[in-house]
Amino acid sequence: MKKVAILLLLFHSCLVALVHCYGGIGFDPLEKILEKQSSKQQEVNYVTESTATEYSPVYVDPQDGLKAADKIVSLPGQPNGINFDQYSGYVRVDPNAGRALSTIFPSLRILLASLLCCGPGCSSFGKGAKMELGPFRVNSDGLTLSENKYAWNNAANILFLESQAGVGFSYSNTTSDYDKSGDARTAADSYTFLLNWLERFPEYKTRDFFITGESYAGHYVPQLSQLILQNNKITNQTVINL
């Protein structure tokens, strides 16, 4: 009986301590978890209304002659009778770090869309363009190409962007850049890429622009869209017609 009384006393003491620590009967552990997650989310939000008013101009390289240099005459094994132009090249997004993003661009239609493919490290060119919705498929011989009748460039000009640096053919001359990659830098570099690319292809500045993606691009697309819309309000550079 004495042991039972001691156990009851210990239980009562623990209960009092819990009530004291967590605020009594109204304590909701799920609410505390959600509050903590919400505060973390606010910490990683890379663009806020306050920072949106502190915009500094984005670096833009001289683009004279680069469009012509990017033009692809034909791809190895390409079928005959192709009725659209193709371009591929690099756009520098950070001259100090030597960071540049690569792209391939089959042009045919009026609309302009950018594809951001899959999770970090997945190539928009290797997967998006060659295995999914690009103009060509690689044949089983590994040497020739065939037309993809379901290609998206039948409906819009698709800009396949290899983002972030280190993905596909995109690179940086600063090794530490690869340790600093993240969603915020991906959005900022992609935005800088677009401003430079539109200087290289100025005929698309007034076109409707759409951003598409899959898988982890569910993070890339809304963050880049947010950055474009906020900078469109305050920039004295190109306004992207999102």
C-alpha cells in the first residue's frame, strides 16, 4: 500500500510539472509543431515584401552576335525536313564566379515557355528534351534521331533550361558554388538567365511567357514566378511578360 501511495505521489508531481511547463489544459502539441514549421518557412522565404523594395539591377552581359553563334545548323543524325530553328548555348549569370547556365531552344511558335525539369541534378536537356517533350527522340541505334510527334514545340517555343549550375552542361568556375546551391540561388540565377536571354533574343520580350516543370520543379516554378512578379513591379530592366 505504501508503494502505491509513493507511485501516485510521483505521478501527481509529474503531472503538475507538465502543466506548469506547457501551459495547462489548453496545450496543443500539434499547434506547437505547426507554429515551429511556420517560423522555419518564414526564415527560408527568399523574397519578402520588404526586400522587394531594395531591388538592385541584375547583371546583364553584352549579347551582340551571340544569337547567331548559338544557332544549330543540324544535330548529328537529325532527320530531313525540319521546319524550325534550333539554338543552344550558355548564358552567364555571375561573371565573378564564372557561373553560366546552358539551354537548348527549338523555336517555331508565338508563345514562349521555359521548362525546369525534375529534382536537383536532373537535366532538362537529357530528360525533358530527349526523353519527354522535346522535338526529337534518340533511336535505338544510339546514332540517329526521329521526330517526336507529341513535341511541345508544336504548340510553343520551349526553352529547356539546365538549372542550377552543376546540372547537365551548366557550370561554375568557382568550386564552392556547388556547395552553396539551393532554391533561392536557383531562382535568382534563373531570373538573371532570363533577363540576359531576352537581350540575346529580343523578339521574345513582348511574348507571353509561361514557366513549366515537373517533380521538384514544384519548388522551382513558384519561387521563380514570385521573383519575376515582384521584380517586375520595381525593375528598370526588362519586364518579363509572365
